[in-house]
Amino acid sequence: MIEAYQIVESNAPWIFTLFAFVIGAVVGSFLNVCIYRIPENRSVIAPGSACACGQPIPFYRNIPIISWILLQGRAACCELKFSIRYPLVELITALLFAACWLQFDPVPALLGMLFCAILLCATFIDLDHMIIPDRFSIGGMVIGVLLACLFPVLHSVESSIPLLASIESGLVAVLGAFVGSGLVYWIAVLGEVIFRKPAMGEGDVKFIGCIGAFCGWQGAVFAMFGGALIGTFVLLPWILALRIRSALKKNVSDVEERLDAAGQVPFGPMLALAAILYYLGLSEYVDAYFNQVAELFSPAAGSAVGR
Ligand SMILES: [Zn+2]
């Protein structure tokens, strides 16, 4: 089995990347079901996929990404339009799975795929309903800690004694979860004092806990500030465009309503995007930065500079 893997890996490594992409598309198809049904408290397994008109969708018309393109975004049974979001979620999942495979060894790649799946579900449910269900935030945090213990490679912990590696990696995950969510909690409290309105939801606090369990405290802190930065870049142009439109059209009530909506943009998707960027490659630079900052405050560095 491992020999066969090595032969293919050395001769045609792209086959595995393609395989990861296809698996990602299939998982993305399942994530669509989760995103749609979990907030409604419906089972994600039964019944099978059905069209909005009630007709069940046969498996051969339910091929990720491809079916949507072949049917040109319309249902085969009743020609109802399907949202482009379905193939988009499948494509994003496929690309992320392929990226994980290219970036890591098999075990951290698989852990990364699971992490991406959790983040994607939480992102789209947050976009739709402004909530992040506990099973993704708290559930993701528990899964992250358990996986850290089972696979210390998640936090790059190496030791000749497996048990020690497991404990250390588990502690990194727990620390990440609590430092991350604790920090976000206090920033939220501070934001409420300054802006006199809730800056972040309880869901975001728990969600950062999940990110911390998978990425450690550095990743959680990065997700917090990186997410805020991404949010600024996404929101500012949008708010600016609305302002310009309001000046041009003078349709004030409509625009005021939209501006109000802009103030209630979910933070979860920004956190998730920053967390994915961290996991997929920025961790090296972020961790190096935090280490440099830590050195500035360590007594050894202080004495070297001082004397
Ligand atoms: Zn239909």
C-alpha cells in the first residue's frame, strides 16, 4: 500500500492533487447540505437532495460543480434557478483541499481539510443567519484539541516519547483556544464600552476558540486582527459606494437601510478567511513575528541591548 503510494507519488504527484480536488468537490457538495439544513435543525443525511419543487435530484444530476455547469444553473425537473453559491462552495472546498495536499504531508493535509470544512460551514451559515452554531465553534474546538493530542504534528510538536508529544500538543491547542477566545471576549467588551453597541457576538468568541485549537494562540490572535483588517478592506469600499450612490440618487431611506445592514456584517467569515490564510502558509511569518516581539520583552534581549 505504502509502496504503491510512493511509486505514484514519485512518478505522477499531480494525481493525488487531482484526487484531493475531486474529494474536496464532493465534500463541498455535502457542506452545501449542512449549510442549508443545520440551521433548520434537519438531518444532513436523510432525505436525499431534493429540488425546491419537491422532486428528488438523482445522483447523476448531482455531480459537484459539473452538473451546475451542464444544466446552466437550472433544475432539470422544473427549470427553477439554482444559486451559483452551490457550485461556488464546491469549488472553494475543492481548491482548499488541493492546496492542503500540496502544502503539507498527508496527516497535516487531512487535518487541514477538516479544519477548512468546519470554517466553510460556519462562514456560510453566519452569512445566511448571523449565527455560528455551537457544533462548529465549541464542537470544532473540542475536535481540534482531541486531534492535537492524537496527531501532535498539528502543532509541529516532536518528541521521542509519543505521550509527551501528545500532551504538549494538546496543551498548545487548549492554550490557543482559551487565549484566542479570551482576547476576543475582552476586545468585544472594550468595543461595547467605546462604541456603545455590541461589536462582536458570543458566537465569534466561541468560534475563535475553535481556530485557536487548530492554529495555536498565534493563529487565533492573527485571525482576530487579520480578520478585522480583511473586514475593513471589504467593508470600506462597499460603504463608500453606498454613500456615493446616496449622494447621486438622493434615495436616502433605501441607502440608510443598507448602511445599517453594513454595520451588522457577520465577523465569522473574516475570521475564517484569516484562519485559512494562517493555516495554509502565513503561520511561518506570523509565528516568526510573535517570536521577535517576545524577544524584545525577554530579560536576555534587554540586557544585551542595555549593556
Ligand atoms: Zn424542480
